[in-house]
Amino acid sequence: MTDTEQPNAEQRIAEQPIEKSSAWQRHTADLDPACFSMVMATGIVSLACWQYRSHASLFGWTAVGLLGINVAAFAILVMLTTLRVVLYWRQLAIDAAEPTRGFGFFSTVAASCVLGSQFLLIAEQRGIAMALWCFAIFLWFLLTYTIFACVTVKSSKPKLAVGLHGGWLLAVVATQSVSLLGALLAMRFPGEGDWRLFFSLVLWLGGGMLYGWIISLIFYRYCFEPIDVDSMSPPYWINMGAMAISTLAGVALLAASGESTFLASLLPFIKGVTLLCWATATWWIPLLVVLGFWRHAYKRVRLEYDLRYWSIVFPLGMYSVGTHQMLETLELPFLRPLAMAFAYLACAAWAAASMGWIRTQSRTR
């Protein structure tokens, strides 16, 4: 660098040393922005079990147990994230402006709403669910217009094949999760549903628009950019998961339409878009399975625990819940075996990811 050249703001932040003396300090400073994906996955598996509690009491007890685990995990991650904001804000700012990591922060929004849905449906705690929804709305506004702005004005940008991945769709998942919990709350607070349902509808439509933009780039990358085993990572399952939660949010709006004459007038439109979301999610599943087989069987990539594998658990559970709620609302009973099969798959995937996490933690101690 010459005497006249000055480092830009990103370089100055990155060059500042980060003091990390103890193990917990290192863990806090290097906390993955997508760490809340564990809470998202645990929460949706809990809800998948809860919807089948009438089939076997074990499902109900499992759902309640997973709620307890999720509360503990959420509290710990909120504490670590808060410490990171206070103590290691420079590293956090770097992550927020980095296209490969910044979108992971949207997992905080989705996790808050999934946990809120657990409290509302399983524990019947409307107040806690409302508090989590308000918290999620604040985070959604903050993250949406901070991260997209940072990515837009960033001076040095990676190529499309490097910077773009399925984790970008967490922005869609976060948007639809706020819409979903808002619609669920509207049915629990009679007389206050109109504005909440309108807000949820706007977010649902906006999330669909955002999915269209991002998935077009992802599909372009699939077809016209070289793909290796590292780039074909588990977050690409969010391609399906984003449409699965869009399906569930659409079904929630349909169920809540009795609370709003405005929403009732849009029923045919909402039904059509909801079915479109479900069809899109279903279309992705065989392709993602084939690509996973190519990665692990043909390319022989070992199945070792990675935080990103929670990105497979969440879509599986969300597809089960979305399909179940859709078949109940639209009276499509022939889809029931499909919804139940994915509930079992989600439980198995959650157990496998949890065992991998436990083994990883035991090795590091």
C-alpha cells in the first residue's frame, strides 16, 4: 500500500485484533451467525410431534420435552450473542457484511418465531408468544435492512459462485416465520386480528417475492456455474424449507380468514398460492436427495457433524407440519401418510444431528 492509499472501513475493522483469552471467549467471538438453526430445527420437530399426539402419547411427551430443550438452547444462544454484540462487535460487523455468513443472522428471527409458536400451541402461553413475535419483528427489520444494505454497498464482492448459497434463503424463512406467528396470534386475540392479519399477509407476499429473486440466482448457479462438493452443502435444503414454511404460513392465513373480511375476500388467491408453494417444496425434494447422494456416495464426502446439517432437519420437519396443516384445512386426507412419513424422517434427522453434536462436544473437552 502506498502512502496515499488508505484502507477502507472493512479492512480497518478486520485488521483490529480481537482478544480471546479463554475457551468460552473464543467460542463467543467465533459464534456462527446461523447458530440459531439448531433452535429452528428442534422447534419444528417438536411441533411435528405435537400434531400427532392423538396417535400416541409418546409424540406429545416428545413435543413437550423438545420445548424444554429449545427454551434452554435459545436462552444460551441469546446470552452468547448478546456477549458477542458487546465484546466482539467488530467480528460481528464483519460477519454481517459478508455474503457467505451474514444471512445466517436471519436464523435468530426464525428461531424466535418457531419458539413462539411452540409456546402458543403446546404451552398455550399467549403472552410469551406475543413477546417473542414482537422481538422477531424488531430483529427482522434490523437485519433485513442492515444485511441487504451492507451486501449492496460492500466495496469488494465475491463472485456469484462463491458468495451465493442456500443460506441466503434464511431471509425468506425469517419473513415467513413472522407472518406465520402473526396469523396464529390473530386467532388467539379476537378483535385485534385485522391489522395483524394484514401485516402477516403483506409479509407472506413479500417473502414469496424475495424467494423468487434469490432462487432464480441459485438456479442460475446450479445450471451455469461449476459445482463442487463444498458448494453443494446442506443449506441448499432451505430451497425446499423456504417453500414449506410459506405453505404453512399460507394455511395459517386461510385458517384465520374468519377474523378478517378483507382476508376472506382473498381466499381463492391464498389457496392457489399456498398450493403453489407446497408444489414447489415437493418438487425440490427428489433433486436434493439426488444431489446429496452425489455428494456423499459418489464423491465420498464423509458424514461428519456440522452446524449446517440442522439446515436439513428444519425443512424436513417444516414439510411435515406444512403438509399436515394443508391437508386438514383443504380437506386432502390422501396426503396424511406423506406428512407422517416426513415427521418420522425429521425426528430421525434431529436425533442424528444431536448425536453428532454431542460427540463433537465430547471430543473438544
